[in-house]
Amino acid sequence: MQKITAQIFWLSLLCGCISIFYFLSLAIGLPVIVTTLLIIIASFFLYRKMMQWLVKPEVEAEPMPPKALYILLGSIVLFCIFEIFLSRKYGDWDSITIWNFHALFLRDPEHWKRIFLYTEYAHSDYPLLTSGTTAFFWRLFYPAMPGLVPFTLTAMFCTLVPVLIYLELYKKNLQLATLTLLVFLSNSYYLNCGIVQYADIDLSFFLLGAFVAINYYKKEAKPAYILLCGMMLGSCLWTKNEGIMIAAIFGLFYFRTFTKGKNLVYFLAGIAPFILGVAILKLVYAPANDLIDGQHKVAWQNILDKERYKLIFGYISDKLNERFSAIKIGLILYVLDCVFRQRFPAKNLLMLFVIMGGYILVYIYTPHDLEWHLKTSVDRLILQLVPAAVYIMSLDLSSLRLKTVEQ
């Protein structure tokens, strides 16, 4: 792994580290100065170990070709310009009523538990990676930069997603890697979601990171990558409720890998702190999730209701055409390539379809008005899976191209 890739992973995990330490410090009443010192020590230790375990000296000795470097730097500049141009001081609806609303309470060490009194609209059962990280920095600096902290956090993940994909592809196929950058740069919906201070882009990065980590393990068989994958999946479940299902499905697909020899110890070491945070949040403080708590209102025969499926797939199709047309075209071309070469799609891509199937099942049994639920969430659920899908398909196609050239 290149050093810059390891640094990107460290920077993202720093958010998980901060939010976990800060939440636990609130729960046990630690002074903020002690929490800050613990976070600094943990972050330094994490950085040293990640550079030691993940970075290969022979890979780091190979400089990035100037052309590839200029493309990357130019793209980062464009992402920053677009994000600043599109930025909104207070984000959008969910950031005001959920994510930053949670952070405002978590900033207050005396009254932070009052957040759990707002059960109807504020979704106080949501995991706290995004809100906890924002709250920690607000605790240190508020009111100096109230809008800058959540904006910087989501804009960072918005930029890191395509950068990570590019770094993983440019050595195999520079043209394809550049195309992935253009896919994200030209998608106004993706860019907009990257600056509205929601948690969906954050979740999409951690899912992408889990796939990158497991692919490195397949190549090098180093348990450190299992640890990294566990931390990425742990960050998923500490970011949004959907992340719990994502981590479970990922674990099922790679059950043999995660339980092989010492891998289980490394995997549990990576995911355990986040499971602990979610368990304390859900079992001790948070009210019941609205989807689960409302199941007594749901008819279990919904699974046989053809009209619900028609409505769900109609919305998914419309959002793919409206928001992700390039991804839809890429998926069709990828499937055609699989048919032409008489091979199965990548295992990881099939996993994304299973995750999407899980989302569809949630819609089937939602206690809310189905059309309202789809209208307010389906495009963001698709967005969570798009970066991973782009990475998986591009990596698969670039590998095939390399094999063809070698032959």
C-alpha cells in the first residue's frame, strides 16, 4: 500500500477514533482536556502502526508519474472549488434537524443526554460518528467556527472517495482511473451531498475502504488488512443504522476469511470498539428505532404486495436515471462484458446487490408511508453504494485489460 493511501485511511479512522473517545468520555464524565489528550495519543499510535503495518517500502520508493500526479492534484483543486461554491452554512434539512442538532447537544457535557428526549423527528437513535466528531471540535472551538466544522468533515469525505479510487487504479489503467474522477466531478448530486453535512458520503467512504482493505488482503494475506477492514466496517455501523446491516452482510460474504486462524482476532480488534459504542448507545441511552418500533403497525403480508415492489423499483429506476445515469450505463456495460467473456460478476459487486436487497426489504416493511419514505431516502441509499460499485467494476475491468495485454 502507498503511504498516501494509508494516510487517507488514517485520516478517516481519526473521525471514528475522535467520536468513540468523545462519546465514551461523555458517558463516564471525563474532562475534555483528558479526552483530548487520549485522542492525541491514540491518533499518534494509530498513525505509527498503520504506516508500519500497511506501507510497503518498495511501493513507496516508486514515485507517482508526473502525468498521474497532475491529474490527481487538478482534480482535488476542482473538488475543493465546487464544494466551496456549493457550500451552505447550515447544510440541508437533515443536517439541521438530525446531525448538527445531535452535535449541539453532545457539545454540552451537562445536558447532552437530553438529545434522547427528541424521539419523533431528531432520530436520536442514530450512530454518532459524524455528530460526535463535529461535537468534539465544537466543544474545543465553538462559537468560533460553527459552520466550518461539519462542512469540512463531509467535504473531506466527498473528496477522499474519488481520490482513494484513483490511487487504487492509476497504476493499472490511468485512463480508467481518470474516468472515475470525471464521473464524480460531473455528478452534481454527488457533489451536493458532499457539502450538505449529511452522513451518507461518510458511510460510502467506509464501505469503499472495507473493499479496498479486503482486496489488499487477497493480494498480500497480511492480517493487518483484516484489522483495517474490521475498522472500516466498524466505522460503517458507527456512522448510520444502515451500516449495521452493511457490516453484517460483509461479514457473511467473508466469513471464512475473517475466521481463518489469527484473522478472527485482528477482525474483532478492529470492529470491537465501534460495536461497543453502538451497544452502549442503543442499549443504555437511545430510544427504539422508529422502523423497528413501528413494526406492530405493519402487515407482514406486505412481502406479497406487488404494488409495493412496483413502487419501490419504479423509484429506484427513476433515481438511477436522474442522479446516477453514468453509473447505470457503466453497470450495463460491465454486465455485457461479463456475458461476452462468459464469467460471473465480481463477488463484491454481488454483495452490493444483496445490500440493496436489504434496503428494499426495509421499504417493504416500513411503518411509514411508502412513497414518502422512498422520496426522502432512496437516492441517498443508492449513493452509499455508488463509490464501492465504481471501484469494484473499474478494478475488475482494469485487471481484465492487464491480463489481455500480457497475453
